Amino acid sequence: MNATQRELLRTEIMRIAGNAAPNAVTLRILAAYLRGLLTVTEPELLAEVQYLVGKGLLDPAPKLLSPENKAWLVTAMGRDWLAEQGLE
């Protein structure tokens, strides 16, 4: 994946998470929305989600049931970023 594709992937992850708010998104949900736009493996997708968590744009969702099925929520900073980009 080149830098342009990675930026597009990160932007789409944020857009999907922002549209899902206040609900969380899972890797399965992200992959379903990305199908046809980008070819990305689950490890690549997870790496980009973790990158966005590290940047403070996404947070892991608290889960009482099935915490092994990870999910993420867009943060306030993430919503601000989406608004600045005109994606909200």
C-alpha cells in the first residue's frame, strides 16, 4: 500500500466511524464498507485503526460482552478532524 492509499484508508476509517457514532465500529464493519474501494487485509486494517487510536482520533469501545470482538469509537478530536475536513 502506498502513502496515498494509506491516507485514503485512514480517511475512510474515520468517515465510517464518524457516521456510526454514537455506535462503535468493528473490523468486520470497516471491511464491509471498504469493499470495492480498497483492497486491504485484516492486519493492514487493524494497523491503521491502531494508528488512529494512537493519534487520539479513535478509542477502543468498552465492551462487557465479548470483549475479544474489538470495536472502536470516534473521539471528540476525531469528530473535530472530520468537521475540519468537511466529512462530518
